[in-house]
Amino acid sequence: LGSPPADVIERAHDHGVLVAALAGSARHARRHAEAGIDIVVAQGYEAGGHTGEIGSMVLVPEVVEAVAPLPVLAAGGIGSGEQAAAGIALGAQGVWLGSLWLTTEEADLHSPALTAKLLAAGSGDTVRSRA
């Protein structure tokens, strides 16, 4: 996805806003750090949407080491307290949840059936595509 443009980072910082960027590899994370972002989101293969090919168990520690002392959030497949704790154990300062929020009332999917399917889904129900 790349780093935000320099002028966007500068404007955000001028207004006291922290800037985060997704990284699917340590190389991407270093580029974000060089661009001046404040937080790196290490998004493993398990994530929904745009993601890389490296699993979180490998990616998170690599990114933490690559951009220290910048804070890193672990992302990808986190849907429970145990999984959040695993992200912290891998060296991240926090975690980033994505798909889990689709099941909240505020997400307003307009489909109780879809919400029910998401809530009932297990790890074997993930479908990856390149649509």
C-alpha cells in the first residue's frame, strides 16, 4: 500500500495527529519509518483485505526489530484476548483489529444473516481470494 505522501504526514503532524501505516514485510516497515510515520501496523497473512505473504508469527518480531524504537501494532487474524496477548508476546506494543468490528452494531451491515455467519465462523472458514 505504500507510505502516506510526505505532505500528508507533515500536515497530520502539524495538527498533532499520529500517522500509522500497514506493513507486510520488514522492508515495508523500514520504508514507513524513513517516511516519518509514527506507528507501524505489522499485518500478517492472516489479515482480511490487502495483506502480504508472511504470517504474523514471523512478521511481527521482524518488524519490531526493523523499526525500533517506533511502536508496532500486530494485525491479522486477531479476534480474541489470547490472540491479542500473542501479538504482545511477539514484541508488539499493541494490536489492530479489523474484521472483528464488522460484527458490531455500529458496523450496520444491514444483514443479520451475515453478522451471524461472521460470529459463527471458525479458523477453517476463511476464504482467500484475489478479487
